[in-house]
Amino acid sequence: MIIQPDVKAFKSKHKTKKPQLMWIKASGDLETPVSIMIRVANKKANSFLLESVQGGSQRGRYSAIGLDPDLIWKCQGTKAKINRNPSDKKSEFIKEKISALNSLEAIIDESRIDIPENLPPMSSGLFGYIGYDMIRLMEKIPDKKKDSLNLPDGLLIRPKIMIIFDNVEDVVYIITPIWPKKSMDILSAYKAGEKRLINIVNSFE
């Protein structure tokens, strides 16, 4: 099991204060996305499995599992809220002082990360939905129907773990993003990412 990048390369990139990815590449011929989802997510909230399909019937190249987000963004009406520590049950959503659209733009910018060419394009990012009702933040359209579901107009999560099946190459990528923090030194950041990856690998067994 090889964790990439190695410590030396990680330190070099970390000094630029830019976020980066750590990952493990493993054989995927003995597992399925569903079996892994059941094993690693174990009914955890804020986890997902996305399958790609071509032409409505043919299985696409990638299947992606995301879990354990470090950020959840949601929008209701004109207001947005963010929870920056959702793994802590005591952590709460904090109302944004800026508009919902500006808040959305801000978390998109905050979540930008360079993805190496040898990794799938969805190796890190924001996942979720932007509902039709958010168009009202940009255009004046009727709002006559009753909201019986009371769901957020938009909901996005930023997973700390992505597990991506490449169905063409028969390999699995286990990926974790590292977001530089002033409170964490380089080696501690690497060790934290390493621990997350190893924990996922161990849960495969």
C-alpha cells in the first residue's frame, strides 16, 4: 500500500499554502461500489454513492463514494448557513452575513484544489444539489406553490474522503484533501491524511 504523495513532495507543496490531495490506489476487481458503500459508510449521515451511466443503460467509467464532510452548506430562501465541523454533533449551522449567492461563490472558491492528471476529475469538491427555487435569487418568478417538504433550496457537502472506482482500469482510488490550517504543522497534516486513508483501507477488510 503506497500513499501518495510522499512526505517530501507533500512538504514542498504544503509550503505554498495551497490545498492538495493524498491518495491510495488499489485493485478494484474484488469489490463493488455498493459493497464498499455499505462497509465504509455504515449508515452514516452525509454520505453518498454516485454512479455514472451512459445512454440510460450502459454503466459509465466512474462510481464515486463520498463521506465524512468537513463542511456543509445549505440555502433556504435568501439566506445561507454553513456547518464547518459536522462530525461534531454539537456543531451548529452558522448564518452567513453575506447573500446566499455570494456565500455559494465563496465556498466554491474556498474549495478549489489542484487535481493531479492521474486522478479522476471528481477526486475532490462540493457535492449535492442546487434546487430550482434558487433561481429566485437571480430572476423574478412566481412563488405560488406551498412548500410541503421544507427542504433546503440548495445543499452541498465537502467530503474528507472520496472513494472512486475506475470501471475501465479496475482500480479504486481512496482520496483525502488536505486544507492548510495555521493550527496544524506540515507533518501533523500529513499524518492526519495518512490516518484517514489507512482507516478506510482497513474498513475494506
